[in-house]
Amino acid sequence: MKETPKYVIVANRLRQQILEKEYQINEQLPQETSIAKSLNVSRITVRKALDILVNEGLIYRIQGSGTFVKDNQPGEGVQNKQSLEIFDFNKYSVKLINFGVSKPSPTVMDQMNINQFDLTYEIERLIMNGKTIVALQNIFMPVKIIQGMQMDSLMGSMYDFVEKELDLNIDSAIRTVSSEISNDDTSRLLDLTKPEPLLTVEQRSFLDNGQIFEYAYTYIRSSQFSLHESI
């Protein structure tokens, strides 16, 4: 009987630990050298084992930071990027409010598993239906992953730029839908005459290698737009 390769044994062990919640969602795994020492194997063996888990969608790597437990289920990649889009940009247009590069806030660092030295694109834009404001989006993307963002890419689906210009593969997203009443800032940006109920959509989007490439928070005027999804 052929002996099971060591890297498969290591992958099986780490997989079991992840599925049994010994490592929590978004928790960083020990360094490759630490895993290698604890299991008495080489670092190359550990790296091959981690490659298996990345391909399975259980973990993801962030260059310079480490390896983390992914919080979406393996094997649930979307068929196309349109299923991750909230808005159909063949119907809706964009009015750009702000675009720049900045240091991430603690919230953005936590959501994207980046650190204070990782710069992010910060994009603030309105979604328009003709002259009517439908939504306000705050979008953050790490510069080290999404390189060379162009202004015209912000005026519609930015996923086109990610896939076609950067040749990256968009895989999946975690979306949380809630609601709130507009505050002074959102009322002003959405040009509301009085506070109004808003749908809020928080989304973190992943590439096929498990990296988080986008954190977005969208305020939607529920009187102007509703979410429709097939399940």
C-alpha cells in the first residue's frame, strides 16, 4: 500500500482543526516554521499542505501578513461577477464624490485583515437612476492587490477593471444586509430633506486565491431600490 505523502497528512490535520473550530474565522494560522516544528516536518511540506487548503477555499494568504481562516464555505464560487453586484450598471450611473489613497481605519483593517502600513483606495460614490440618487457607496480596496486603479473604472462596475485589466479572478463574497435611519451625514450626501429609512449592505469580496480585495458599505434608499435575489 502506497504511503500517504506527508503534506497530505499535514493538510488533513489542519483541515480537521479548522472544521472543528480550533482556528476561528479570520484567525491567523501559526507561521509555517511553527507548524513545521510542531509536526516534525519540513517547511516545504507545510507550504504544500497550505496550498491544498487554499485551493479548497478554507484559508487565504495575505502577502507579508500570513495565512488566515476564510469565512465563506469552500466550493461556493460564483458563476460570474454580476451575482456579486448590487446594481446593474447598464441601468444605473455613478457620480463620484471622493477618490484617494489613504491609511486604513481600524474598522477597514479588521474587515480586510490588513495592517496600518497597507494603503487602501478609498472610494465614495453615489448610484444614480437618472437624476435620482439611489444609494451611497463607501468602497475600500488594498493598493497592494488592486494596483493602478483608474478613474474611469470607478464610473461603473469596478469588477471589470479587476478582471479584465488586472487579470484577477473574482470568486465570492460575504454580504450582510441590515437597515438604519439616515443620520446627518448620509442625509446630506443622499440629498434627503428629512431622515429616511435606508437599507445597508456590508460586503467583503474575495479573489479565487482567498484574498479579500474589497470592503464596501452601501446605503440604499429603500424608497428607490429593492434587492431581488434568486435562491
